[in-house]
Amino acid sequence: MQFGYFTLTDNPMAYGDRRRNPNRLLLDTVDEALAAEPLGYDSVWLPEHHFGAFGVCPAPASVLAYIAARTERIRLAPATVLLPCNHPLRVAEEFATLDLLSNGRAIFSAGRGYDEREYRAFEIPFAESRTRFDEEMDIVRRAWTEVEFTFHGRHHTFADPVTVLPRTVQQPHPPIYVASFSEPTMRVAAEMGFNIIFAPFAASMMFGSLQQAVTSFQECARAAGHNDSRAMCSYFIALTDTPEEEMAARERMLYYLRGVSPAFPSDRSKAPPHIAYFADIVETLFKLRPEDLGERSIIAGSPDKVIEQLKRVEAAGIEQVICYFAYGALPHERVIQQMERFAAEVMPAFEGNQSARQAAGALVR
């Protein structure tokens, strides 16, 4: 199993006087992403959030291109492109350009999102997020694999033949992931032959466990004729030395969850049917106590405990975990410390992480 650096640049209004200067936060995020390569992380995953209501990174392709110019090995991915609020041809162009400039290190990930405030600002009907997303994922893939193609769909029509340039370095296209919070999205990803990213908290609510979510995805993918589809997940990570520090990490996660909850639909009567399940998530969030946040939500504790938990994640069929260290207003310096410690004390325990073992050796020396 491999590991990546992941952040949502959370900085919601609910953080109050703990909110960071958004420019400084984005620059610190870039520094953390640049630190990931020499530490042995496999990938960097940056979000798309608009207008400061949740996060501070509105243009992941631009930021990733900057990181590409200053790195040599690490894979570069959005987590995730808010596809219904972007034109799919433009998205295909941007990430084909990233793939070229990074010499084939781009990964593409997209999702429908959940924050209606962003949809309203971009004048995209929130109720159309499901149908737009499905159609636009097809367009992005076709843009990378076909030349002079036309398209006639429910939301987009290209009557004149179009060819997206530049062409991707990776053939037939960069790896494509879909961020999934629900069974319908999981099924669409599986049937279309895309890979998937699960959020363990949501996967456990929707499927019973992360392992069952992976099993369901793989079964659907194989039934559709796709035998090589991959599953990964994001995880909140905190390495701690005492029970008090571990509890503080869980309290910080609950602070994060409640802080960003206004981004989620909370009224089933007003939310589109395909996204109404978020109301259940919000209701659950406000019933939680820090001690309720277990392995389904966060991996926290000593290095040995973290390794033990991640071994179970690996056994569930997860090929990569993207690690969220910076949640809940954790200062930049402590994020770097967590990244260094994870690289030195956790990553070497997993097969295939030769770069991690080398990085750990360098830290010891």
C-alpha cells in the first residue's frame, strides 16, 4: 500500500478567530506538498473549493503545475475537481497540460461535490449535479482518447468536431478516479471503468464498512467487465504519544467536521434526492463525541497502533491511503512534523515503499 499527502485546505467561517489568512494557508499547503516528495510520499492531492466557505484552493490544476515544476517523481492529483461547475472540455485541456508538463505524473479525480453555495455562484442547478457529472466524465475521457469528436448530450453539445490539445503523455489517458460518498456514485464509477476514492466515514455509513464498500465496488466493476479497477481512500491521520494527545486529535477532527458541516445539505426536503443522504451524515455529526470517532473516521495513536490500523485498511483492498494531517486548523509547522514522523515511523512498514524507507533512513542520518 502506498501513501499520499492530502488536504482540503479547510478554513470555514465557523473556525472564527482560528481562521487562517487564506493566501498564507495556500502557500503553506504548497510547502507541505513540496515536502512530500523527499519524504517518500507517492502522491499529492489538492482540493477544489471556492469563495472561502470551506477551503482556499479554487484552481488545483494551476497549483499542481507549480508543484510539478519543482518536483521530479511525485504524482499530482486534484481531490477533487468539482466537475459539474467546470466545462468538461476545459478540464480535459487543463489536466492534459498538467500531464505534459509533469512528464506523465498527472492523476485525474472528479466528484459532484456537496456544497450548493458553489453551484449557486456558478449558476449551475444543484439538482442537475448527478446527470451533469455522469455526462461530463464521459466527455473528459473521450476528449483524451478521441480526436475531432462531436457530442450530443443532455447538458452539452459540440456540433463541430473538437480535438483537445495537448495530448496526454500517459496513454490512453491519466488514471481516472471518482470520489464517492454514495452507492449510486460508486456504481457509476464501477460501470464506467473508473477507479474510486472512498471516505471511510461515509463508506461505513453507506455500506457498513470500508471493506464492504471496496468489495461492492470490485464486484460491480468486474460485472461490467473492468477487472483492474482500483480503490483508495482518504484518512485523517494523527501520530500521538499519549492518550491525551490522541483524544486531542479526535477533538480536532470533530471541530473540523462541525466547522465544515454548513457545506453539506442538511434538509432532506430541500436537497436533491440523489444527495439527500448528506442530511443523515450531518445529523450523525452533531450526535458524535470525540471518543465516538474510531477507525471508521480517523487513524490516531502511536506509530505501532497506526500501522496496525493501516494494515487492516490494506487488507480491505485499499491500494493507497491519502493522508490528511492538516485538518482542524493544525499549524503548518505541526503538519510538517506529522508528515516527517509518518514517513519515518509508519511508511517503511508497508511493502513497496522503497522510497519511504530511503527517506526514513535520511531522516535518521
